[in-house]
Amino acid sequence: MESRCENCIIRQFNALRAMSKEELKQVSDSKSTRKIKKGEALFEEGEKLDGVFCVRSGVSKLSKLSENGKDQIVKLAAKGEVIGQRSVVAEESVNLSAKAVSDMEVCFIPKEGIVKALHTNPNFTLEVLRHMAHDLKEADDVIVNMSQKSVKQRIAEAFLYLNTNFGSDGEGFLNLTLSREDISNVVGTATESCIRIISELKKAGLLKTSGKKIGIVDEKSLKKLAEGY
């Protein structure tokens, strides 16, 4: 019963909350639950999706491959987020790849149920538009940060974002552990530069590390750095 959409609290975080009980039952009857291992792809750039993915647990990175062969991570999708809805609504191939950065459980919802609700339920359509508009705003912020902020500022901002959205464990390390390469792909710099700046921030007493794990030591100073002070 827990996995059925009409009884699932996860939908409160996305546009599915605007569906009627009957629509949710129809979606539940057609969806499938999948377990995705860390490092596995949900889909690749250029694919035509037959539905959307609702994240029940875990985190996926959404990235675009640049001409020089480097990934640019544009978003981290976590619990409650729906992935692939823009492609389904626009009836276009996906322009991003989605890969699990931790073990995930997702519900795959065939596009027929989504498209039908878009045509018959204006509240659901409005919710989908709101979520897509939010994604566009985040994309705008990424573009501005890339052009106006230094690499060190962007790295500081990335750690603050991870702390705010995913929290820290009992030892003060970020709950979501990203590789140094993934962090560099989030901020748009070379992995070597990312490693060097993390080392500088550690020496300055703003961060701490233990293997791949990273923790924030001085959040106030890190915020000042991210804001350019």
C-alpha cells in the first residue's frame, strides 16, 4: 500500500499532488518501481523517454556533456523530485543525462498517464509549469554564477548548498558524498583546480576532510567567501 501513489507522501514534493485520487490510482496501476545502483544511468542524453522518474530515495546527477568531453552537472535530483518531465511535455529527446550518485529507488511513470492529466486537469498542468519554471530559474542562477563568481566562490557555494539540502552526519561530514570530479563538474572547473581549492579551504579552517568525505567547519566564513567578502 505504501508504494501506491495515492498513499505516498513523496508526491507532496512534486506536481503529482495536484492529481485527483482517480488519476493517482491510474498512475499507480501503470507505474513500476526500480532500484538503481550508484553509478548506473537512469537515461542518457539524446534518449526519447516513455515516461518520467519520481525519486523515492537517493540522489541523481543531471549533467550535459560538453564539446571537450567534460560533464557539466546542472542539477542534483533528490527525494520527491520528478525527472524527465520537460522531455515528456515537450515530446523531445532529453538534453541531459541522469546518473545515480547514491543507491536510488525510483518510480517510473509511463507518459500516457502524465499527458492525459495535462489535458484534463488544469491544476496538475499548473503545478508542472511551476516546477519547470523553478528549474529554469535554477538554470539562470547557474549561468550567472559561472560568469560572475570565481571558482573558489562557486566551490564554497556548492558545499553550502549540499549542507542545506542534504545535511551533515554526527561527525559533521556532508551526508551526500560527491567525488572531487563531480564537485568540479558542479562548479565548472578542472578536477585539479577543485582539489587545490578544497585543500586551501581546509588549511584556512573552513572545511575538513576524511577520505572522500568533506565537512564544513566554519559555515559563517564559507558564506562570506561565497558572497564575495
